Amino acid sequence: MPFTPYTLQTILPSVSNSVSAEDQPSPPTSTSGSPAQSSSPTSFFSRRLPTSPPPSDVSKSLPSSPSRLNNLLSGQPSLVGNLPFTIDAAEAWDTNLYLGTSDGQVLHYMLEEHGKAEEVPYASRLESKVNLGFGRKPVERILVLPQVSKAVVLCDSTLSFYSLPFFDPIPVSVIPHIKGVACFSHDVAEEGRIGEDGTIELCIVKRRVLQVLKIGELVHTKKELPLPDGAITITRHSRNLCLADFSNYKLINLQMPNPTPLIPTPQVPAFSSPPTSMLGSGPQMVPRPVLAVIKADEFLVVSGNISANNHTTIGIFADSMGSPIRGTLQWSSYPKALCVEFPYIAALLRNNTIEIHNILDQKLLQVMSMSTSFEPRGMSFGHGIRVWMEGMAARLSRRPWPNSSNVDEETMFELKRQIARYSTMPARILVYGRDSVMAQIVTPLVVQVDALLDNKNFEEALDMADQARNTLSTDNNTHVERMQSELDFIYQKAGLLLLQETLFEDAFALLSKGNLDPRVVIHLFGDLSQPAWVRESPRVLLFDGIRVLLEGIGKIEDVVARTMEKNYSPHLEEDEQRSGPATEMRRVLLMNAREALERYLSVERGKHRTLIGKGNVLCKAIDTALLKLYVGASNDQSIFTLLQRPNDCCLEDCAHALNRSKRYYALSVLYQSKQMYEKVLETWTKIYSGELPDARFTDGLDQVKRLLLRNTNEDIELSLGTLVKYIWWLMDNAPSDGVEVFIRSPRASEMNSDEILERLEKYGNEPVRTYLEYLVLTRESDRAEHHTRLACSYVHDVKREIEGAQTGEMQRLVDEFRQSVNPAEASGNDQTFVAFLGRYQESALVRRRLLLIRLLQRSSLYDPSKLFQAISEAGPLNIETVILYGRMKKHEEALQILIHELEDFVGAETYCVTNGRSTGVVPDIVAMQTPAVTPARTSSLNRTAAPSKKKKKKASDKIKPLTEEESTQQLNERRQLFSMLLRTYLAIKEKQLMLVRTMHLLTTQGCYLDILEVLQLIPDDWPIETLQEFLVHSLRRSLHDMREKQIMVGLSRGENVLVS
């Protein structure tokens, strides 16, 4: 099928339908050079008021109903034979059409929008008739200059000026008429532009002169050049002009006034001359030059000697220097007019045809014939006018599918307005005949390609569509929207046609390029679709042509059946009897269709990825269909990939498909994607217990634990009762995991800790201890029973380790400590027994003891008497006993153990400094190498990381400052403890050891000892030099205290004097 770049469309079927003979204006009564009279009043408002009486010498359009813009009046009888004028010039701009007649008038038609959704929303109305005032002389040319809102008309060798858009004449006092004009031209390079001074340029040719005018609010001459031979026609681009006089074509550069001659002006027979003259000679020959601007620095001139036997004419391209370029164009008849719309050039020939050539390769692309009744007289290339195209409207019209019922009026109205925009095309080339006007419109892509598709020329059709698609602009305007709609129609139709040929892969790829609603494609597969989807918002909108095709296709099974019947009907009956090859062929074709659909839906899902997870009906249809396809193909990997990411699978449909295929784990993942966590846990527990067997469910207990620990939003979180229910289920199957959930759950603080502790008893000491650690150390419980139970749990663990340890293990630790320290050397010996234990943490017994010691030293809420009994039964836990003695205020027993059993002198002094609360800093405890529960998120049981600043602040906030009375009591207790320690040291039998430890105590802690008591307790035989340091510090401190008290007394007396 040949490429047809243009289409002719009638836009004004007959001027006689809007202008009758009796409406013709009478000649102007004035003989002076007054300006031309307009058929409309000068006031905009009075022009619109039907009650305003028109002037007697002005013609007015009749208030008749508007005629449709297209071929709608072609059936009415023509009045051409009675019409006293013909159309000699035409120009268009926006919604305005201006026609110059042979009797000196300009008819102004206006394109109007109905304002209601009709089939054809645009109509033309004769707005006004303007009598130019030059008698019945024909209008030679109309030029519209929208940049300066003016129009220029050449009639009777006179240029007159009018304002746009209503073609009101401009008074001659403002812009006078220019007489003696042979031809004129605007600067093609200025189309759509205006100079910095707000003017545009116009070239006019008089008898022997060329003038360049600047037109703005006024008109003045910019330049004037001599032109001895004059000109018949002229055109201009920038500084270059191409013109023709009676003998030659010429090029003129405005900056170099010497013309460059090109070729002779062609001579053609005059139409009005008889075939032969009285003397038998041929018809009279007259010059008929035709020329056009191609682009900057390039012109086209027509050449040829026309005779009765030779009508061949050529077109020659020339550059600004006059040199021929490109090839030549050839026409079968001499052109009446040329119009260039790069890269095409249209030539109106004298044989009533229009030939379209490609400028780039000079090939003839199209020949358009016109009826002889049209009598084409000329062409004009202007700023364009909107033209309604029935072919576009028929193809791009859309309606809701599957039916238009229950659709709101606003939607239908908007669809009709949309087709009105898309089907109204801009036309820049006008072809005018004797009585009517046609528009030469660029043939819409959809019209050309649709014809190719109807002829099954798929390759050529899709090549054209792809080229247009690749050059489609990203701008947001009506042209881009229309072109996208055209491409959608083309690809959708091509896809459905290929679908009928069972070329599923190619068909679905084209449907995706055509942006066909995926719900329509899914609807072809009966087991995948849901009728409700196509009725949900947004509604499915289908082109009318696509709707017809779709109804003819039916379901995909019907397509396969028709293909089988068409291609295999001679052998179908025999194969069916054997029930072999035919069945297999059907199965393969249907499988190919589903595989192609799967790839198509994956592509569509990517196109709509920004809408996934937002409940969009398109995504719901796509995801549901995909899941069903994956299930049918047993593609487990794709099933989980789809479900484990945000999706819009329809819960009811997908759950049914997964249940039917016994994919229970995938079903639980579907529930999880919908945040239905209770259903997830219910399914998982049934799978784990074997009620719903599914081998795909691996690592089940860990998944249950992770879900129970998951931070869920408030709107979709599990109820507390449901959460606890499944934690106990986890406890029954994995106690360590269950207790971990109890302590790490985001809702752990809401649970009943007493009930949990009571039920944990049956799972052994490990879960109980772990949960108590969480309560005491993480949640900082202030309940004494929790602290006591945790300590008892630690004692229970220590007792179990002692029972499993080697005989004498406890005593061995004590002996090694005593050997590791030298109490006789006071300097450099600061290790306590507790610190010593930290060096042996590879022993589980030591680690258990350190945990117990740390709790006993840090907590003050446990019951020491109850723990004392438990520790006594556990074994020789001397350091633990010391701490309990300190809590029970049995300081002498505690010091006896520290000094005489452990020889932990540093621990003893620490005990006194802390008022019996500590025997030394507990070192960092290495994590237990047992299958214990991971501690709570904020627990420090098995971690040694420093607490955060926020945690430190919280802990410090709980430490209440001591009152003066409490501070005094602690100080007195500390003094008593050091006094007791001094007596214990003095009771050491080994004299040297007694002396060293006593002097170290007096030197380091002498501030807590009374000097008189010390002097009474020390042996009398001690030399005074031994006590010198202690005595000096003590006496100095006593003197300081005495003088401080004297100062305080003096200050008090001074205040009393001032007050009195």
C-alpha cells in the first residue's frame, strides 16, 4: 500500500449555502478614497447584539443556524451556477477562515464549538462580510499576520489593512492604503516570531521599486531598492528574495541589491484565449511563474514550455547563490500553485489533481484527484485551521467496557470532549475552488496504518507505528495525547489480529505497547478472570473498533479451536478418533498462550509498580492472575517471589487456588503479605503439627518466633490473648525460643508476669531463671519476690555445678587465691577474691557464682534469710555468705570469713567502705556457652556492653540523695565497721602480718578511726615512730575540725549581732 501523507477534507462545502445573491452588498456610494467598509459595527458588543441595526451600506451575515464544518451539507443542491462571485483567495488562522471573492469582498467564517456533546462538536458560521471598497475587483491575496494582529489584502493593485480576528478595517488615517502594488510577501523566517521593536517586515513590489515595510501599530518604510523590471510574484526568507518578472526568475540579497538571474519565466496559454486566433495562430502565451521557499537559503522555481503536445514541467531547487541543488521535481501538468510543508511539497495541477513529492529524494508519493465540479482555483499555506476528521473520530472513540450502563454523565461527556479534541486536526494548506474550500490535512497515522492492518500488512504497519512512537515528544499537549491514542489503537488492533493467528507472544507484546487494560487480556482466560474487576473504578475504556474485534475473538479456547479447525480440518476428525495429536496440539497452544500471558502480566506489573500495594484494581487483577498461572505451572519460586513482596493478590481467589494445590506454606505467606498474622500462625502451627503437610515449610519454629517478635503496627497487631496463646505453643515445642519471645516481645510489658512464672515452672529452672533475669535486670522490677526467686535460681544453678564439679574444687579456688596474694606486702596488692574469680570464667561454676555475687551485691530487695538457708545447703559459698551477713548486719561473722578463711584483706576493707554491701567489683562475665535464651533487648545478663547514656540517666534518676540523717548513720556505721576490722587485724596471731595490715589500715582508712580508741587498742610496746603518719594525719584533721567549728561559731555570733 503506497504511503499517503495527506488527505483532502471539505471544510466549507458551498459558500452559496451561507451567502445568497440578495445579500450581496451594493457598491459604495462614496467615490473618495475612504477606507473599506466592514459588514460589522466597530463595537465588539454591538456586533454580537442581534438588536443592533446594521448600517445601510454594510453587509451583515444572516442569523442562520450554523452549518457543520465538514461534508454534512454535500447533499444539498448547489447554487454555483447562480452565484455572482467565485473564491479567489483563502487564508485561515486559529478558528477563523477568510475568503476573498471575485467581487471585492472578504467572507469571514468562524469555527464554533457547540457547547454540548454532539457527534460533530464543531460548526462553521458566517461571521461577517467585508466589502473592501474597491468595486467588484477580485481579491488577489489575503495575508494574516497574527504576530501584530493584522491582515493584509491585495485587491485592485492596492494593499489595505485590517485588524484581527474580526477583520475590521483600519482607518487610513492610521495606516493608509498602498497603491500600485504588483505583488508582496512576508518573511517566511518570521512566521510565529516578532521583532524586538514589536514589528514584522513586509516586502512589496511596485512598478519599478522594491520596498521593505515594517508593520506594527503603524507602517513605515525600512528600505527601498530599485527594481527596473518589476515583478509578477515574490517570496522571501530572511535576507534572500526570489521573484519573477515577465522574462526571468531572479534572486536578490537585500544586503547586495544586484539581482542574480536564474531561468526564464515559463509561458503558458491564457485560459481566456480562444483555441485559435482569427489568423490561425496558436493561443496567446502569458507568463505564469510559480515559486516557493523550501527553507533558509533554498528556493524552488517551476520551469517548462507548455504546448498542446507537451505538458511536462520540472521544478528546480536553487540556493541563495543561484546554483542548482538536489535533483529536480517533475509534474504531469503545469502547477497552478505550490505549498511547502517540509519535507513534502504539494502542487495543484491544471488537470484537477494534487501531486505530493518528497523534497529529500524528489519522489512522487501521492496523487489526489478532485471532482471537476470543485473547479480548484488555488492553494494557500497559512497558520492553520482546525478541521474535524470523521476517520479519526470513528477510530479513536472510546466507551466503557463491557457496557456503558451505570456510567455517570460526566464521564461520558468527558469522553466525547476528548474525541472532539483528538479528531480536530490542524490544517495549514487550503485548496479553494469556485464555491467551496477543502483542507489538505496530514493523513493521521491511525488512518494509514489501520488500512495496512486491514490488508494484513503487519510488518509495514508496525514499522510505521514504531517510527512514530520513537519520535514521540515527551511534552504534554493535545498533539502528543492524540498521537499516543493513535498508537494505542494501532498496537491494540494489531495485537488482537495476531492473537487470532495464535501468535500469542507477539500479540501480547503489542497489547502491552498499546496500553490495553490488562483486565481485558485476563478476561480472555476464563479461569483467571473475575467479572467484577472490569466494573470497578477506573472503568475499562475500549476503542469502538477494538470492542468489535474483541467480541469476535471470544475466549482463548475459542481462538485455539478456530485455528485447529482452520488449519487442520481435513485431518481433525481422524485425529479426534485417535484422541492423540489433535489433543496434544490444543494443549500446546493453550500452554503457549498461558506462558505468553505470564510474560505479558510481568511486564504490565512493572509498568504499574508505583501502584502496587495500594489496592489498585489493575494491580489486583494482574497479581491474582499471575499467582494462578504460577500455581498452574507449579512454579514455586515465582509464587514465593510474588507473595513475599508487596502485592495486590485477591485474598479469596488466591487462597482458594493455593488450598486446592495444597500449597499451605505459600498460603501462609499470602496471609502474611495481607498482615493477617493470626491466620499465618494458625497455618504454620497446623503445618508443623502435620495437620496440613507441606515440605516447603522449613525452619518452622524460627519463623514462628520471628513473627511473634515482630513489631507490628497498632492497627493490625495480634491481640494479646492470641499472642500469648502461640507463645505457649512455642514453649511446648521449643522452650528456649518461647521464653525468648516472652522477654523480647514488643508487648512483653503487657503480659501477666506472675502467670507466666507460674506456668514456666513445669519447663525447668532455665526458662524461669531467664525470665526472672528479664524482670529484675531489664524491667528493674521492685518486687522482692522476683529478686529472691532469681537469687534462689542462681543458687540452684551453683549447687548443680558444685555437685557436678570435682571434689575439692571450691577449696582449690580459695587456696589458689591465698597463694596468689601476699598480705604481708601492703603495697601493690589490691586484688579481691571476687576479682580473682573473674580469671577463671572458663569454669561454668565460677560463672554461675559471679552471676549470683553480682545480684547479691547490686540488689537490696531480696530476702537474705531465705537465701542464707539456700546457700548453706548448696555448699561452701564463703564469699556469698559474707554478702548475706552484711545484709543481715552480722559484720563480725563476715569479717571473720574474709580475714581468717579467705585472707581477702582488700575485700574486707571494701566491705567496710561499702557498709557491708560489697566485697569487690564483679568483673565482666563471659557469656554462657549453653543453649540459653537470648536475653532481652535491653538486658545486660550475658552482655558486657556499657549502658547507653539514656539508660545511665534513667538509673541515676532512681538513686535518691541521702538525707543528712541517713548520711550520718552510714558514716557512723562505716566507723564501727573499721573499728571492728581494726580489732580483727589486731587479733591476727602472726605478728608481722598483724603489724603490716594494721598499719596499712591506719594509713589508708584512718579518717574513719578515733585516735583515742586506736591508742587504747594498739599494744603498748609499739614504737611511736610506727604510728607517726597516722597520728600526724589524725591530729591535723582534728585541728582542722576544731578551727572550722570556731569559724562557724564566730559567723553565727556575727549574724546574731546584725539581727539584734
